[in-house]
Amino acid sequence: MRRFIPLLFVVGCQGDPVQGATDATSEDTAIDASASDSTAPDTGGLDTGGLDGPVDTTSVDTTSVDTTSSDGSSSDASFDVPLGDATCTDGKITLPEAGAGGCPVDMALIPAGQITGSLRNATFAKAFCMDITEVTAGEYAKGCSGACVPTTSCAPQTYGVSGKTNHPINCVTFAQADAHCKKLGKRLPTELEWEYAERGAPATGAGTLYPWGNALSTGDKCHLVWSASSGGATWPVGSFPAGHSPQGIMDLAGNVEEWTSTVEGGGHVRRGGGYQTTDPDACGADYGRGEDSGAVPDRGFRCVKDL
């Protein structure tokens, strides 16, 4: 486990830390806007195909996603998801309003705010957009050939596998994840941006350790895809509604751990738990892993976009 030293950062959309902030050389202190000058799609949609999960080891129900916006209109992000345990939630997922804050419809607005009173403090001066789901195998495969194709030595993988279209892409290296986000006019989140989202994007304060609160028991089958609930495989994105963040971000704590753009040692930091994770701490906001750039079965990513 990486143990964080309390630091104070002030982060802008493309800017450097405010003068006087501690450790201004850290990548976490400024948002990498390397893709911000690319042409980003203004619209999009969640891949709605192939909602097939692994062999069920829990009580599984199915429910429809509520995509009704505040003005009564509906987005095109409607799909049904299996619930890991129907007793954990009322089964209704409220997705962010399509296009809220200028975000594409497959992304949610992460408002400006700050983390205070935590292991690491940071201020986010500008809002940004984050993918509602981890990048799915179906979305990743669109137009993919050559260098973006995951190595066959990593298995089991979701790329090109029938019935896994709406599972998170896995077995991708940092370079492959980074290239995919940039191709869409997006980028990988910094480690602090990712942590801010998992804490619920608090206006101030420490937020929560997990998107749903501060508790995760070792046998939890309500909130996330991990060893206690996964059956040893990835699940369709958004399968555990009780684990969504207040902004509607899905699967931050589980399914696959996620690449960030933050450099540590000879690799990049990953955040969140995966379907093989057994340690509750590894799924929370106080935990990160670094010094790796390779592909493994429970590793994937999501993108962010500057406003």
C-alpha cells in the first residue's frame, strides 16, 4: 500500500499550482492538457450491446436505467443492467443529465471543489468531465487496429470476445489507454482528479473513502465488482447501482483498476479495485499503485475531458 503524505495542492484546468503550494513539481499538481487542443466529440453514447455477465454467483435481478433529464427529455444512454444483489438498492440508476455543464452525453460533470482534511488536500479550480463508465470493450474496439490491439498473452480479456461488448476493456497498457483517450479528444485523469471523483467531488472536506460512503466489508456484494461478487470475471459496466458516485460515475471502486496519467517510479499510478481485488483498502480513495505500465486482466481505464 502506498502511504500518502499530507500535501496541499491547488489545481486548475490547465494551470500550475498556485504559488506557495507544496511540492509544485508533482504531476498531481497540474492537469495534463496534452489533448485539450484536439477536436473532441460533443455527443456520444454508452455502448448498449452485449450486457452479458459472468456465471451468476449471487442473486441477480435486472432493472432499467432512468435516463430522464430534468426537462423531461431522455438521453440515448438507456440500457438494462443486472444487479449484483437486488436487496442492496431500489434498482433505479439516475444518470447525469445529457450534456450537463457542456459535457458529452457519455460523460458526467465533476464540479469545482476541494479535498480538505484528508491524507492529501487539493483544490480543483475548474470543473471537468469524466466518463460515466470505464471504457468498454465495444467502444475501445471501434477503429482499433495495430498498436491498440491488446496482447494475446494477457488473458482472460474482453477485447473482441462475444458477449463482452459492454464489459470494461482490460489487458491494455498505459500507452494504449493514453492513446485511446487522446484519439477522442480526451485524456487520462491525474491521480488526484481520479481520487476527487471517488470521494464524491466534495465542495470542501474529505468527502468519502468510497463513492457510496466510508464502509466496505470483506463480503460486500452490493456496491462493486471485486472478489466477493465477481465470480472471477469482469461484469457489464454499471452492474452495481448502489456503488455509483453522487455524480453518477460507475465502477470507480471495482470491476477493473484504472490507469491515471500520474507518473511514479518507472510507471504510472493506477487507482480503484478490480474484479480480483480482495482488500477493501485497495478499492478506496486512500490507496494507489504505481511503478507499472503493463497489461493485466483486471486493469482498464476511463477518460476525462477539460472544459
